[in-house]
Amino acid sequence: MAAPTGCATEYHGYESGIDGGGAILYDVNSVGRMASFSIFIASGPRPNTAADDGHAYRGPSEVYTCYAIAVDFGSELPPSTDRTVFTGCPPTLVSQLADDAVFASAEVFDG
């Protein structure tokens, strides 16, 4: 995967970057009526609380995902969109997370 270009950052938590969770847009492009970008989303550190079943949590401290969005602002209203789910994220972004951070499918972040 190529190094990200055209990055924009939004984060919540710590003042040092994405270690508090958030999203980074990269590979931002627009040509004519088309616009596209890729997005890296990190959950941020998991609070030190019990799992839903009351037992100690034994999973990763945070999860992350990446996908691309393409938007066609043609004559159709609302604009049409297409999402391409990735199977990994740029190493330069992943390296900013905790050592035990784990990739998760984009669907995990769909709410």
C-alpha cells in the first residue's frame, strides 16, 4: 500500500495525534463531478472496564479499519456513493496505534 497523501486529521482524546481515536482522510481526489477519499478510523483506547458479560476484557486495546469512498455528484440527487472495504491499512498510520491494536472489518464501525 502506498504512503497516504492529502491527509486530514480529526481526533478526540490526547493532544498527540490519533492515539485517542479518530479518523484520518487520505488519498483525497476530485475530478469533474467525481470525488473520492480513503479513510482510516481508529476506535481509541478501550477503557479499563469489564466486558458486557461482567468478565475481564481480554481483547485488543483498540481496533481500526480503512475503506475508500467515491462520490458521483452528477445529475442524480442525492449524489451516488460507493464504498470499497480494504483488508488492511497504511503501515504509517497503524504504527501510531497501540502495539496490540487489531484490524477490524469496516462493518464493525458502521454503528
